[in-house]
Amino acid sequence: MTLLGPDRILTPLQEALRGSEADEADIHVHRRRSAITRYSHSSIHQNAVSDETRATVRAIVGRAVGVVSTNSLAVGDLRRALADAAALARASRPDDGWPGVADPEPFGSPQAFDEATGRADAAAQSGHIARVVARVPRTMRAAGTHQIELFEDAVANTRGVAAYAPATMAYLRALVLGETSGSGYAEDLAWRADTLDPEGVAERASGKASLDGDRMRLEPGEYEAVFEELAVAEILRIMSITGLGGEQVREGRSFMSGRTGEKVTGERFTLSDDALDPRTVAIPFDVEGTPKRTVPLVERGIARGPVYDRGSAKAAGARSTGHAADRSRYAPGGHAANLTMAGATATREELIGAVSRGILITRFHYTNTPDPRAATMTGTTRDGTFLIEDGKITRALANVRYTMSALDLFAGIELLGPQRLARDWWSSNGMGSIVCLVPPMKVARATITGSSPL
Amino acid sequence: MTITSSPLTDLVHVASLRGASYADARRVEREHEVVSVKDGAVESVTRTSDRGIGCRVLHEGAWGFAATDRTDEAALHGLIDEAFRRARASASVQRRKVTLAPIAPQRGEYRTKPARDPFSVPLAERIDHLREVDAKSVGPNIKTRRSSVAAYRTQKRLVTSEGTDVAQEIVETGAGLSVLAVKAGRKPASRYDSRLVRQAGWEYVEHLDLVARAQRYRDDAEATLDAPLAVERPTTLVFAPEFLALLVHESCGHPTEADRLLEHEVAFAGTTFMWPKDRGKLRYGSPHVSMTADATVPGGMGTFGWDDDGVPAMRTKLIDKGIFVGYLTSRETAGALGVPVAIGSARAEGWQHFPIVRMVNVSLDPGTTPYADLLRGVDSGLLLEAPASYSLDEKRQNFHFSTQSARVIRGGQLEGYVRGVAFQSLTPDFWGRCDGVADDWELHGFLSCAKGEPLQLMRVGHGAAHARFRDVPIEARE
């Protein structure tokens, strides 16, 4: 796929909108080339590329809304989609909460785009994997993914919004398994492919795999813990999907409901949604065409408020923060997808060195939330769970089940390391779409509720 | 190459001429309509459609796959070029070549036969029905009510270099219901179902009786809000089929996917605890527990004419009287394991996806005991009706489930509710505690089983009956 650019995308949208019979309308376009090379047993087993376009059209007639999506950008097809959406709206019922389509506003320049990354081909991807495989010890085998995404988003509406931005994403992960040991995992995520470090990823994953032998089972209980970046990203995801959207707060489902301005966790925890940070992967406007704003969510443990789309903002008497999400994946109400958690300067050695007896968690698998209002997460660890004693890693552990409220966990933050770009397990394959700038942390207390077999 | 009126055949022909040892081309068109109502008002009316072509080549023993939603000649030429570039790149980092288990060429058509096409039901009728349902969800503490109906149509054609040419049209209809009860000083209580979906027409929505279901969900949520906290202890649990459908999915369907053996999913979805050496030996559950994969179940969300390898629909046993006996396979995984294809389970969500091993309809086989008799055998226990949160480890061995609704069983009778019930267990230990499966088998459907990279959301079916499990340690959490 080659980028169409602003004119070639926005012109047909504007042309189609000019002829719309609806009272209001908007169109969001997402074009994407997704190239994924997967490997296991140090051998590529799947190598796929797809080019796709999705145009989502909303037409509003008398405050009733119809939505139609198509994968064509031809003016005739867009006009047909607008007419169909208007017909759906006419057959529907008015939405008293309809906030109207967005007004034009300036938005920040796209920052997460690298032309060379967008041009990366199959050979470049397999080359990175070959470098991972070459660096893994002969007694071990590697598996994982190399992914390049090139995408461009555009929004146009009948009030004159005309927004366009391209972006790229590069991702490399390695899970290394030993013949006589367990597994280790590492990954790099960026919007520039030339910043991926295949040898570094291989060495980090291999290092952990080599430590993962002679596992012991940990008794359930409360332990000091070091959470690496991927593990913290998983906790942040649970906070996002359970409590950071305006509609969740309004409905009483969020940990913030009725508690804005109150202390909800420890002073060392500060979280914002910041799609404008040049390190993250983001488009600077949302699917409604509203510019994304930086939103303080929790400051030094005090709840500051959620993110909003236009509908939830109207219901709350607030202003949209530019957090309308893809309607095919998320319920309306605001979605915080570019989380930035404040970090500090502690090194990995300092984090581990601060633990008397506790655990190190690399990442989680298949987490969920048994108590959304408390932002409680349960999930098992994987690919690098270790016992720390007297400031040193002393044993490999069988994977453990962790179950705890994020607010209780973050109340116990004692040390923070520097931020790194990372995604939770769900977002790493596209089930979610959250990207985090997140530090590793040492906490006073993590609740372990069970252990997998050895 | 000049693209003719049969681009799939052309693509496969050209790929063969260029040296592919196997090639296939798959065209998929999908459409989808959803109407949803929230708190009495229409929340959204959405119609989605997409179409495109995916082309898979096996060259130098390695796969390449390319897909596009453009159908012009240049795009289709580019598709073949890109698929070969991908295959060559795969071959450059490869230690074992792909071999496909053989199947005979297939030809034919498969179509769902809905009694009433869900797309033909007037929008006003759908909205009016949902508003009636919504009205029955109103309760003193019900803060949010949502309901929806959905219609799906998928048309696809698969042509392979081995002579297969099959066309399918699948129509599915579903509904969703949810209520959230909120009361000061109490933990909010949700009751919902997003798994009411069937390969069928509008008649399935009528069969569901959403109005009665909405009343039941409202009553469950209101009662759970005020219910006492459960007591943590080993407890006899009876599971409703709706709950067991998910347990079967997570703890049997996933670990029997054969691509997990090849570590194709190790970095993301994980592996399994059910290895080839365990086949025929591993005690997975009690003798009451048998599970079957069946792509022929009428109305199943995992029912089709052929999978995306072109393998015709089959059925096979996965668990037989508690013993692990079978896998879900694709031609590639069966080839790698050196076994015949026992069931074709290679499925792709859409034209843009590479087919991988997925569930079809994976079900707990029914028992012979009437449900009432099963309940009568419980002096003190709980009926768990629907799952809430669920989480599993990467081998599908260590799991944690919580429930939306837990009803107290005393002396074989249902009486009242408790809240906060969850349980964690190891798969063989859990299924080993099953001491009875009822005869009231029913089919459930899931729309979005997540697996693969890029993510593929697959439709799968699961049948189950009420079943009883003894001495399951439960957790009770506020």
C-alpha cells in the first residue's frame, strides 16, 4: 500500500458530503497495510500482508443516527453509504443525547510517522528475525512476531472538519525457550523500524530463559514485587477499560465515580493520556475529528477525571477531550489509549536490589477483571517469573496467579524506573489498542493467589 | 496475466505457473447490521460491509500470503508478487518445510437456510422489539440497560491449485442483553449475555424470548445487589449450559488446537498441556466428561461446508469418557504431526487473514440425567448461571472464573442468591470433579474468539448441558 495523502483521501470525502441529504454527517477513514511475519522453532511459519480501507459514515437526520461502513473510497460508493446511513437514521429513533458532529479545530502535527518504516518489505522483516535467531544460543529456540504497520486516518464532516494524519508502527518480539529450561521474553515497540534492536531483544529474552530452570512453586500470599514495563502496562489496561472513560464514570462503574478530586491511590502514581507525546504511536485526532488533548487522569494519587468523546462529554457537561474510539471495537463513552505513567530513574538492579523477599514479573497472560469498579485484575504471569531474595534473583518460579486492585498495587509504589513504550498482552495482537509509556516499578505488596504446576 | 471474470482461478493458475507447490485464493464478502437500544433510546444503527481477496502460496516449502480489498487488475497482479516475496522471505529463515496432509478436491455449495432472513426484518420492527425488551429490564436499582439484535452474512469462495472450488453463504443472527444494577454502598451487579447467536435467521431471536430473558436478568441483578457474600469453602457447583460453554471453550477447545503443539502461538496465545504423548492416556476429566468437535451441528456458529483449507465439515472426539483423545487440526498441522486430517479446523476471519487452527463447534456431550435429578443430588451448593470475568494461563491449565449470578441450592431446591463467587482451578482437577451431566444439552455461539496475529475474531459454537462438580473450592470477594 502506498499512502494516498491528505488530498486524495479528503477530496472524495468532501465531495460525497457535499451531496448528503442528511442534517449532519461525518466520515472517518482508516487505511492500513499490516505486514506480519511470525516465527517459531527459529523458523518463519506465517508471513502475511494485507491492505485494507475502512470508511465509516455517520448520517444524522432529526437527531437520529445511522452508521454505515464500507471499504471503498470511490465517491459513488461513499455517496451510497451516506444515503444508506441516512435511510437507517430515518428508520431509527431520535437520540436526545446526540451531541452534533465536531467543529473544526486545529490539531497537532502527526509525529509517529517514518517513511522508511512504511516502505519496509518482507525481506527486511525476515532479516530482523534472522538476526534474532542468530543471537539466540544454539541450545535454545525462538518464536515471535515482526510487525510493520503503515496507516493513515482521515475525518471529514459537514461542519468543515478535514483532518488527516499518517502513522507507522514497528514491533519485534521474541520468546526464547530452552531445551532444559523454561522461557524468556522481550520486545521492542516503536514507530521507526530502525530503532528496533533484534540482537538486544534476543539477548534479553535468552537471558531470562537461561535463568528459568528448576522452577519452584510460590505459596499464595503477599509479596514485595518488581513489575517490569509489560506487566505494568497490563495493569494500566485494566484501569483504562474499567475506569478512565467518561461514560464509565457517569454510570458508576469506574473507580473514579464520585471520587474526582479524592485520593484514590499512592502519591507516587501519576497517569495521563497523552497522544501528543512524540515517543508514542498515535494519530493526533479521534474518529470524530476532535483534536486529542493531554488529559491528567490521576495526579500524585488524586483522581482528576476521565477522557471524553462528544457524547459522554455532553452527558457530563464537559468538553470532548478527543477520545472517541473506533466504534467497531469499543463502546461509546471515551477511551484512554495513549497512557503515560510517570516514571523515575531507578535502574533494574536498583529495583531488584530493593526487594528483601519477593517476585519479579516480566509479563502477564490473559488478564481480566473480576471487580471492575475497584480496577481489580487477575492474570497469570509468564516468560520470566523469579524469586528475589536479599536483592538478588535466586530462583525461577512456576507462573503465579496475581489478583489485586490496581489502586492498592499502585499505593505501594516504592521505586520507579524510566519509561518505555509498551503494550499490554491484549493490545499486542490488536485485541486492544492501548499504547503505554510506562516505567518498571518496585512495590511493597502484590497479592499472589495461586500457582501453575511446575 | 490478464484477469478474467474468474480472478480466483486466474490467481491460482498464475501462482502454479510461477512455481507454487500449492496455492489458493479466497474471496470473502461480509455484511453485518446491528441495532442497539440503551435505556429506552436507540443507541446505534450500524451497517458494515467489506470485501476482498486473499491469496496464499506455498513456495520453496514456505508460506506467503497477501490480501487486498482492491479488485483491479494491477492490485491482483500485485497480490501474487507480494505472496511470492513473502514466501521467499519465509524460506530464508526456515528449518522445516511445510507439508500439507492430503485431501481430495472438493466442489460444491453450502448455504444457511434461514426461515426468515434477518436482513429483511424492517428496522422499525427490530427497534420496537428491543424497546419492548428494554421496558422489561427496568428495575428500582437498574442504572443502565442495553439490548441489541444483529444480523451477519458471509459469502465466500475458495479455489485451490488442487482442484477445489467451493462456495458458501453463511447467515447468522444474534442478540445481546445487559443490565447494570447500582445501589449506594453495594458493589454494582451486572447481568448480561453476548453469546446469544446462531447460524439461523430471525426465528432465532423469536426463539430466545428476549422479553422473558430481560426480566430474568433484571431480577438476577437486583437480587445479586442485595445478596449476602458467599462463604469460602469447597462447594458443590452446578453450572448452567451457558457457563459451561465458556469453560469448554477455554479449557478444552483452546488446548486441543494443534498449532499450539508446533509453538505457532507460543509468543501470544500460548501452548497446551495436552501433548501427543498424552493422547489416549491423559485423564482430562471424570468418566462423565466427553467432548466432541463437530462442524456439522445444525445452527452452530462453527458449522460450515468446508473450512478455509477446503476440508469438508467433519466431527471428531476430543475427550472420551474423561480421556484426552483428539486435536483440532489444519492440513498443515496434520501434515507436521504425520496424521490424517481428523477434522478440518483451518479458518480465517476474513479475506485479509491467513487461515489458522480454530475451534468449530466444541461441545460437552450430553448425559442422561434430567436436570431436576441433578439438582436433587445437591444438599448444599450453588448454581452458577453465567460467567463474568475469566482468565487462563498460557497452557490453558490454570484458570480463574467469576460469575454474574450465583443461586443457592439447598436440599435440591433453588433458594436465593449469593454474590462475589469466583473459583480458580487446574483444568484436569476441575473436570475430574464432574459427577453428572444432564440431558438438557443446548447450543451457544461466540462471535469473537480471539487468536492469531494480526488478531482474528472467530465465530465458534459450544453445546453443553447442566453439569455438577463436587467440592470445588470457591472464593468470595467483595
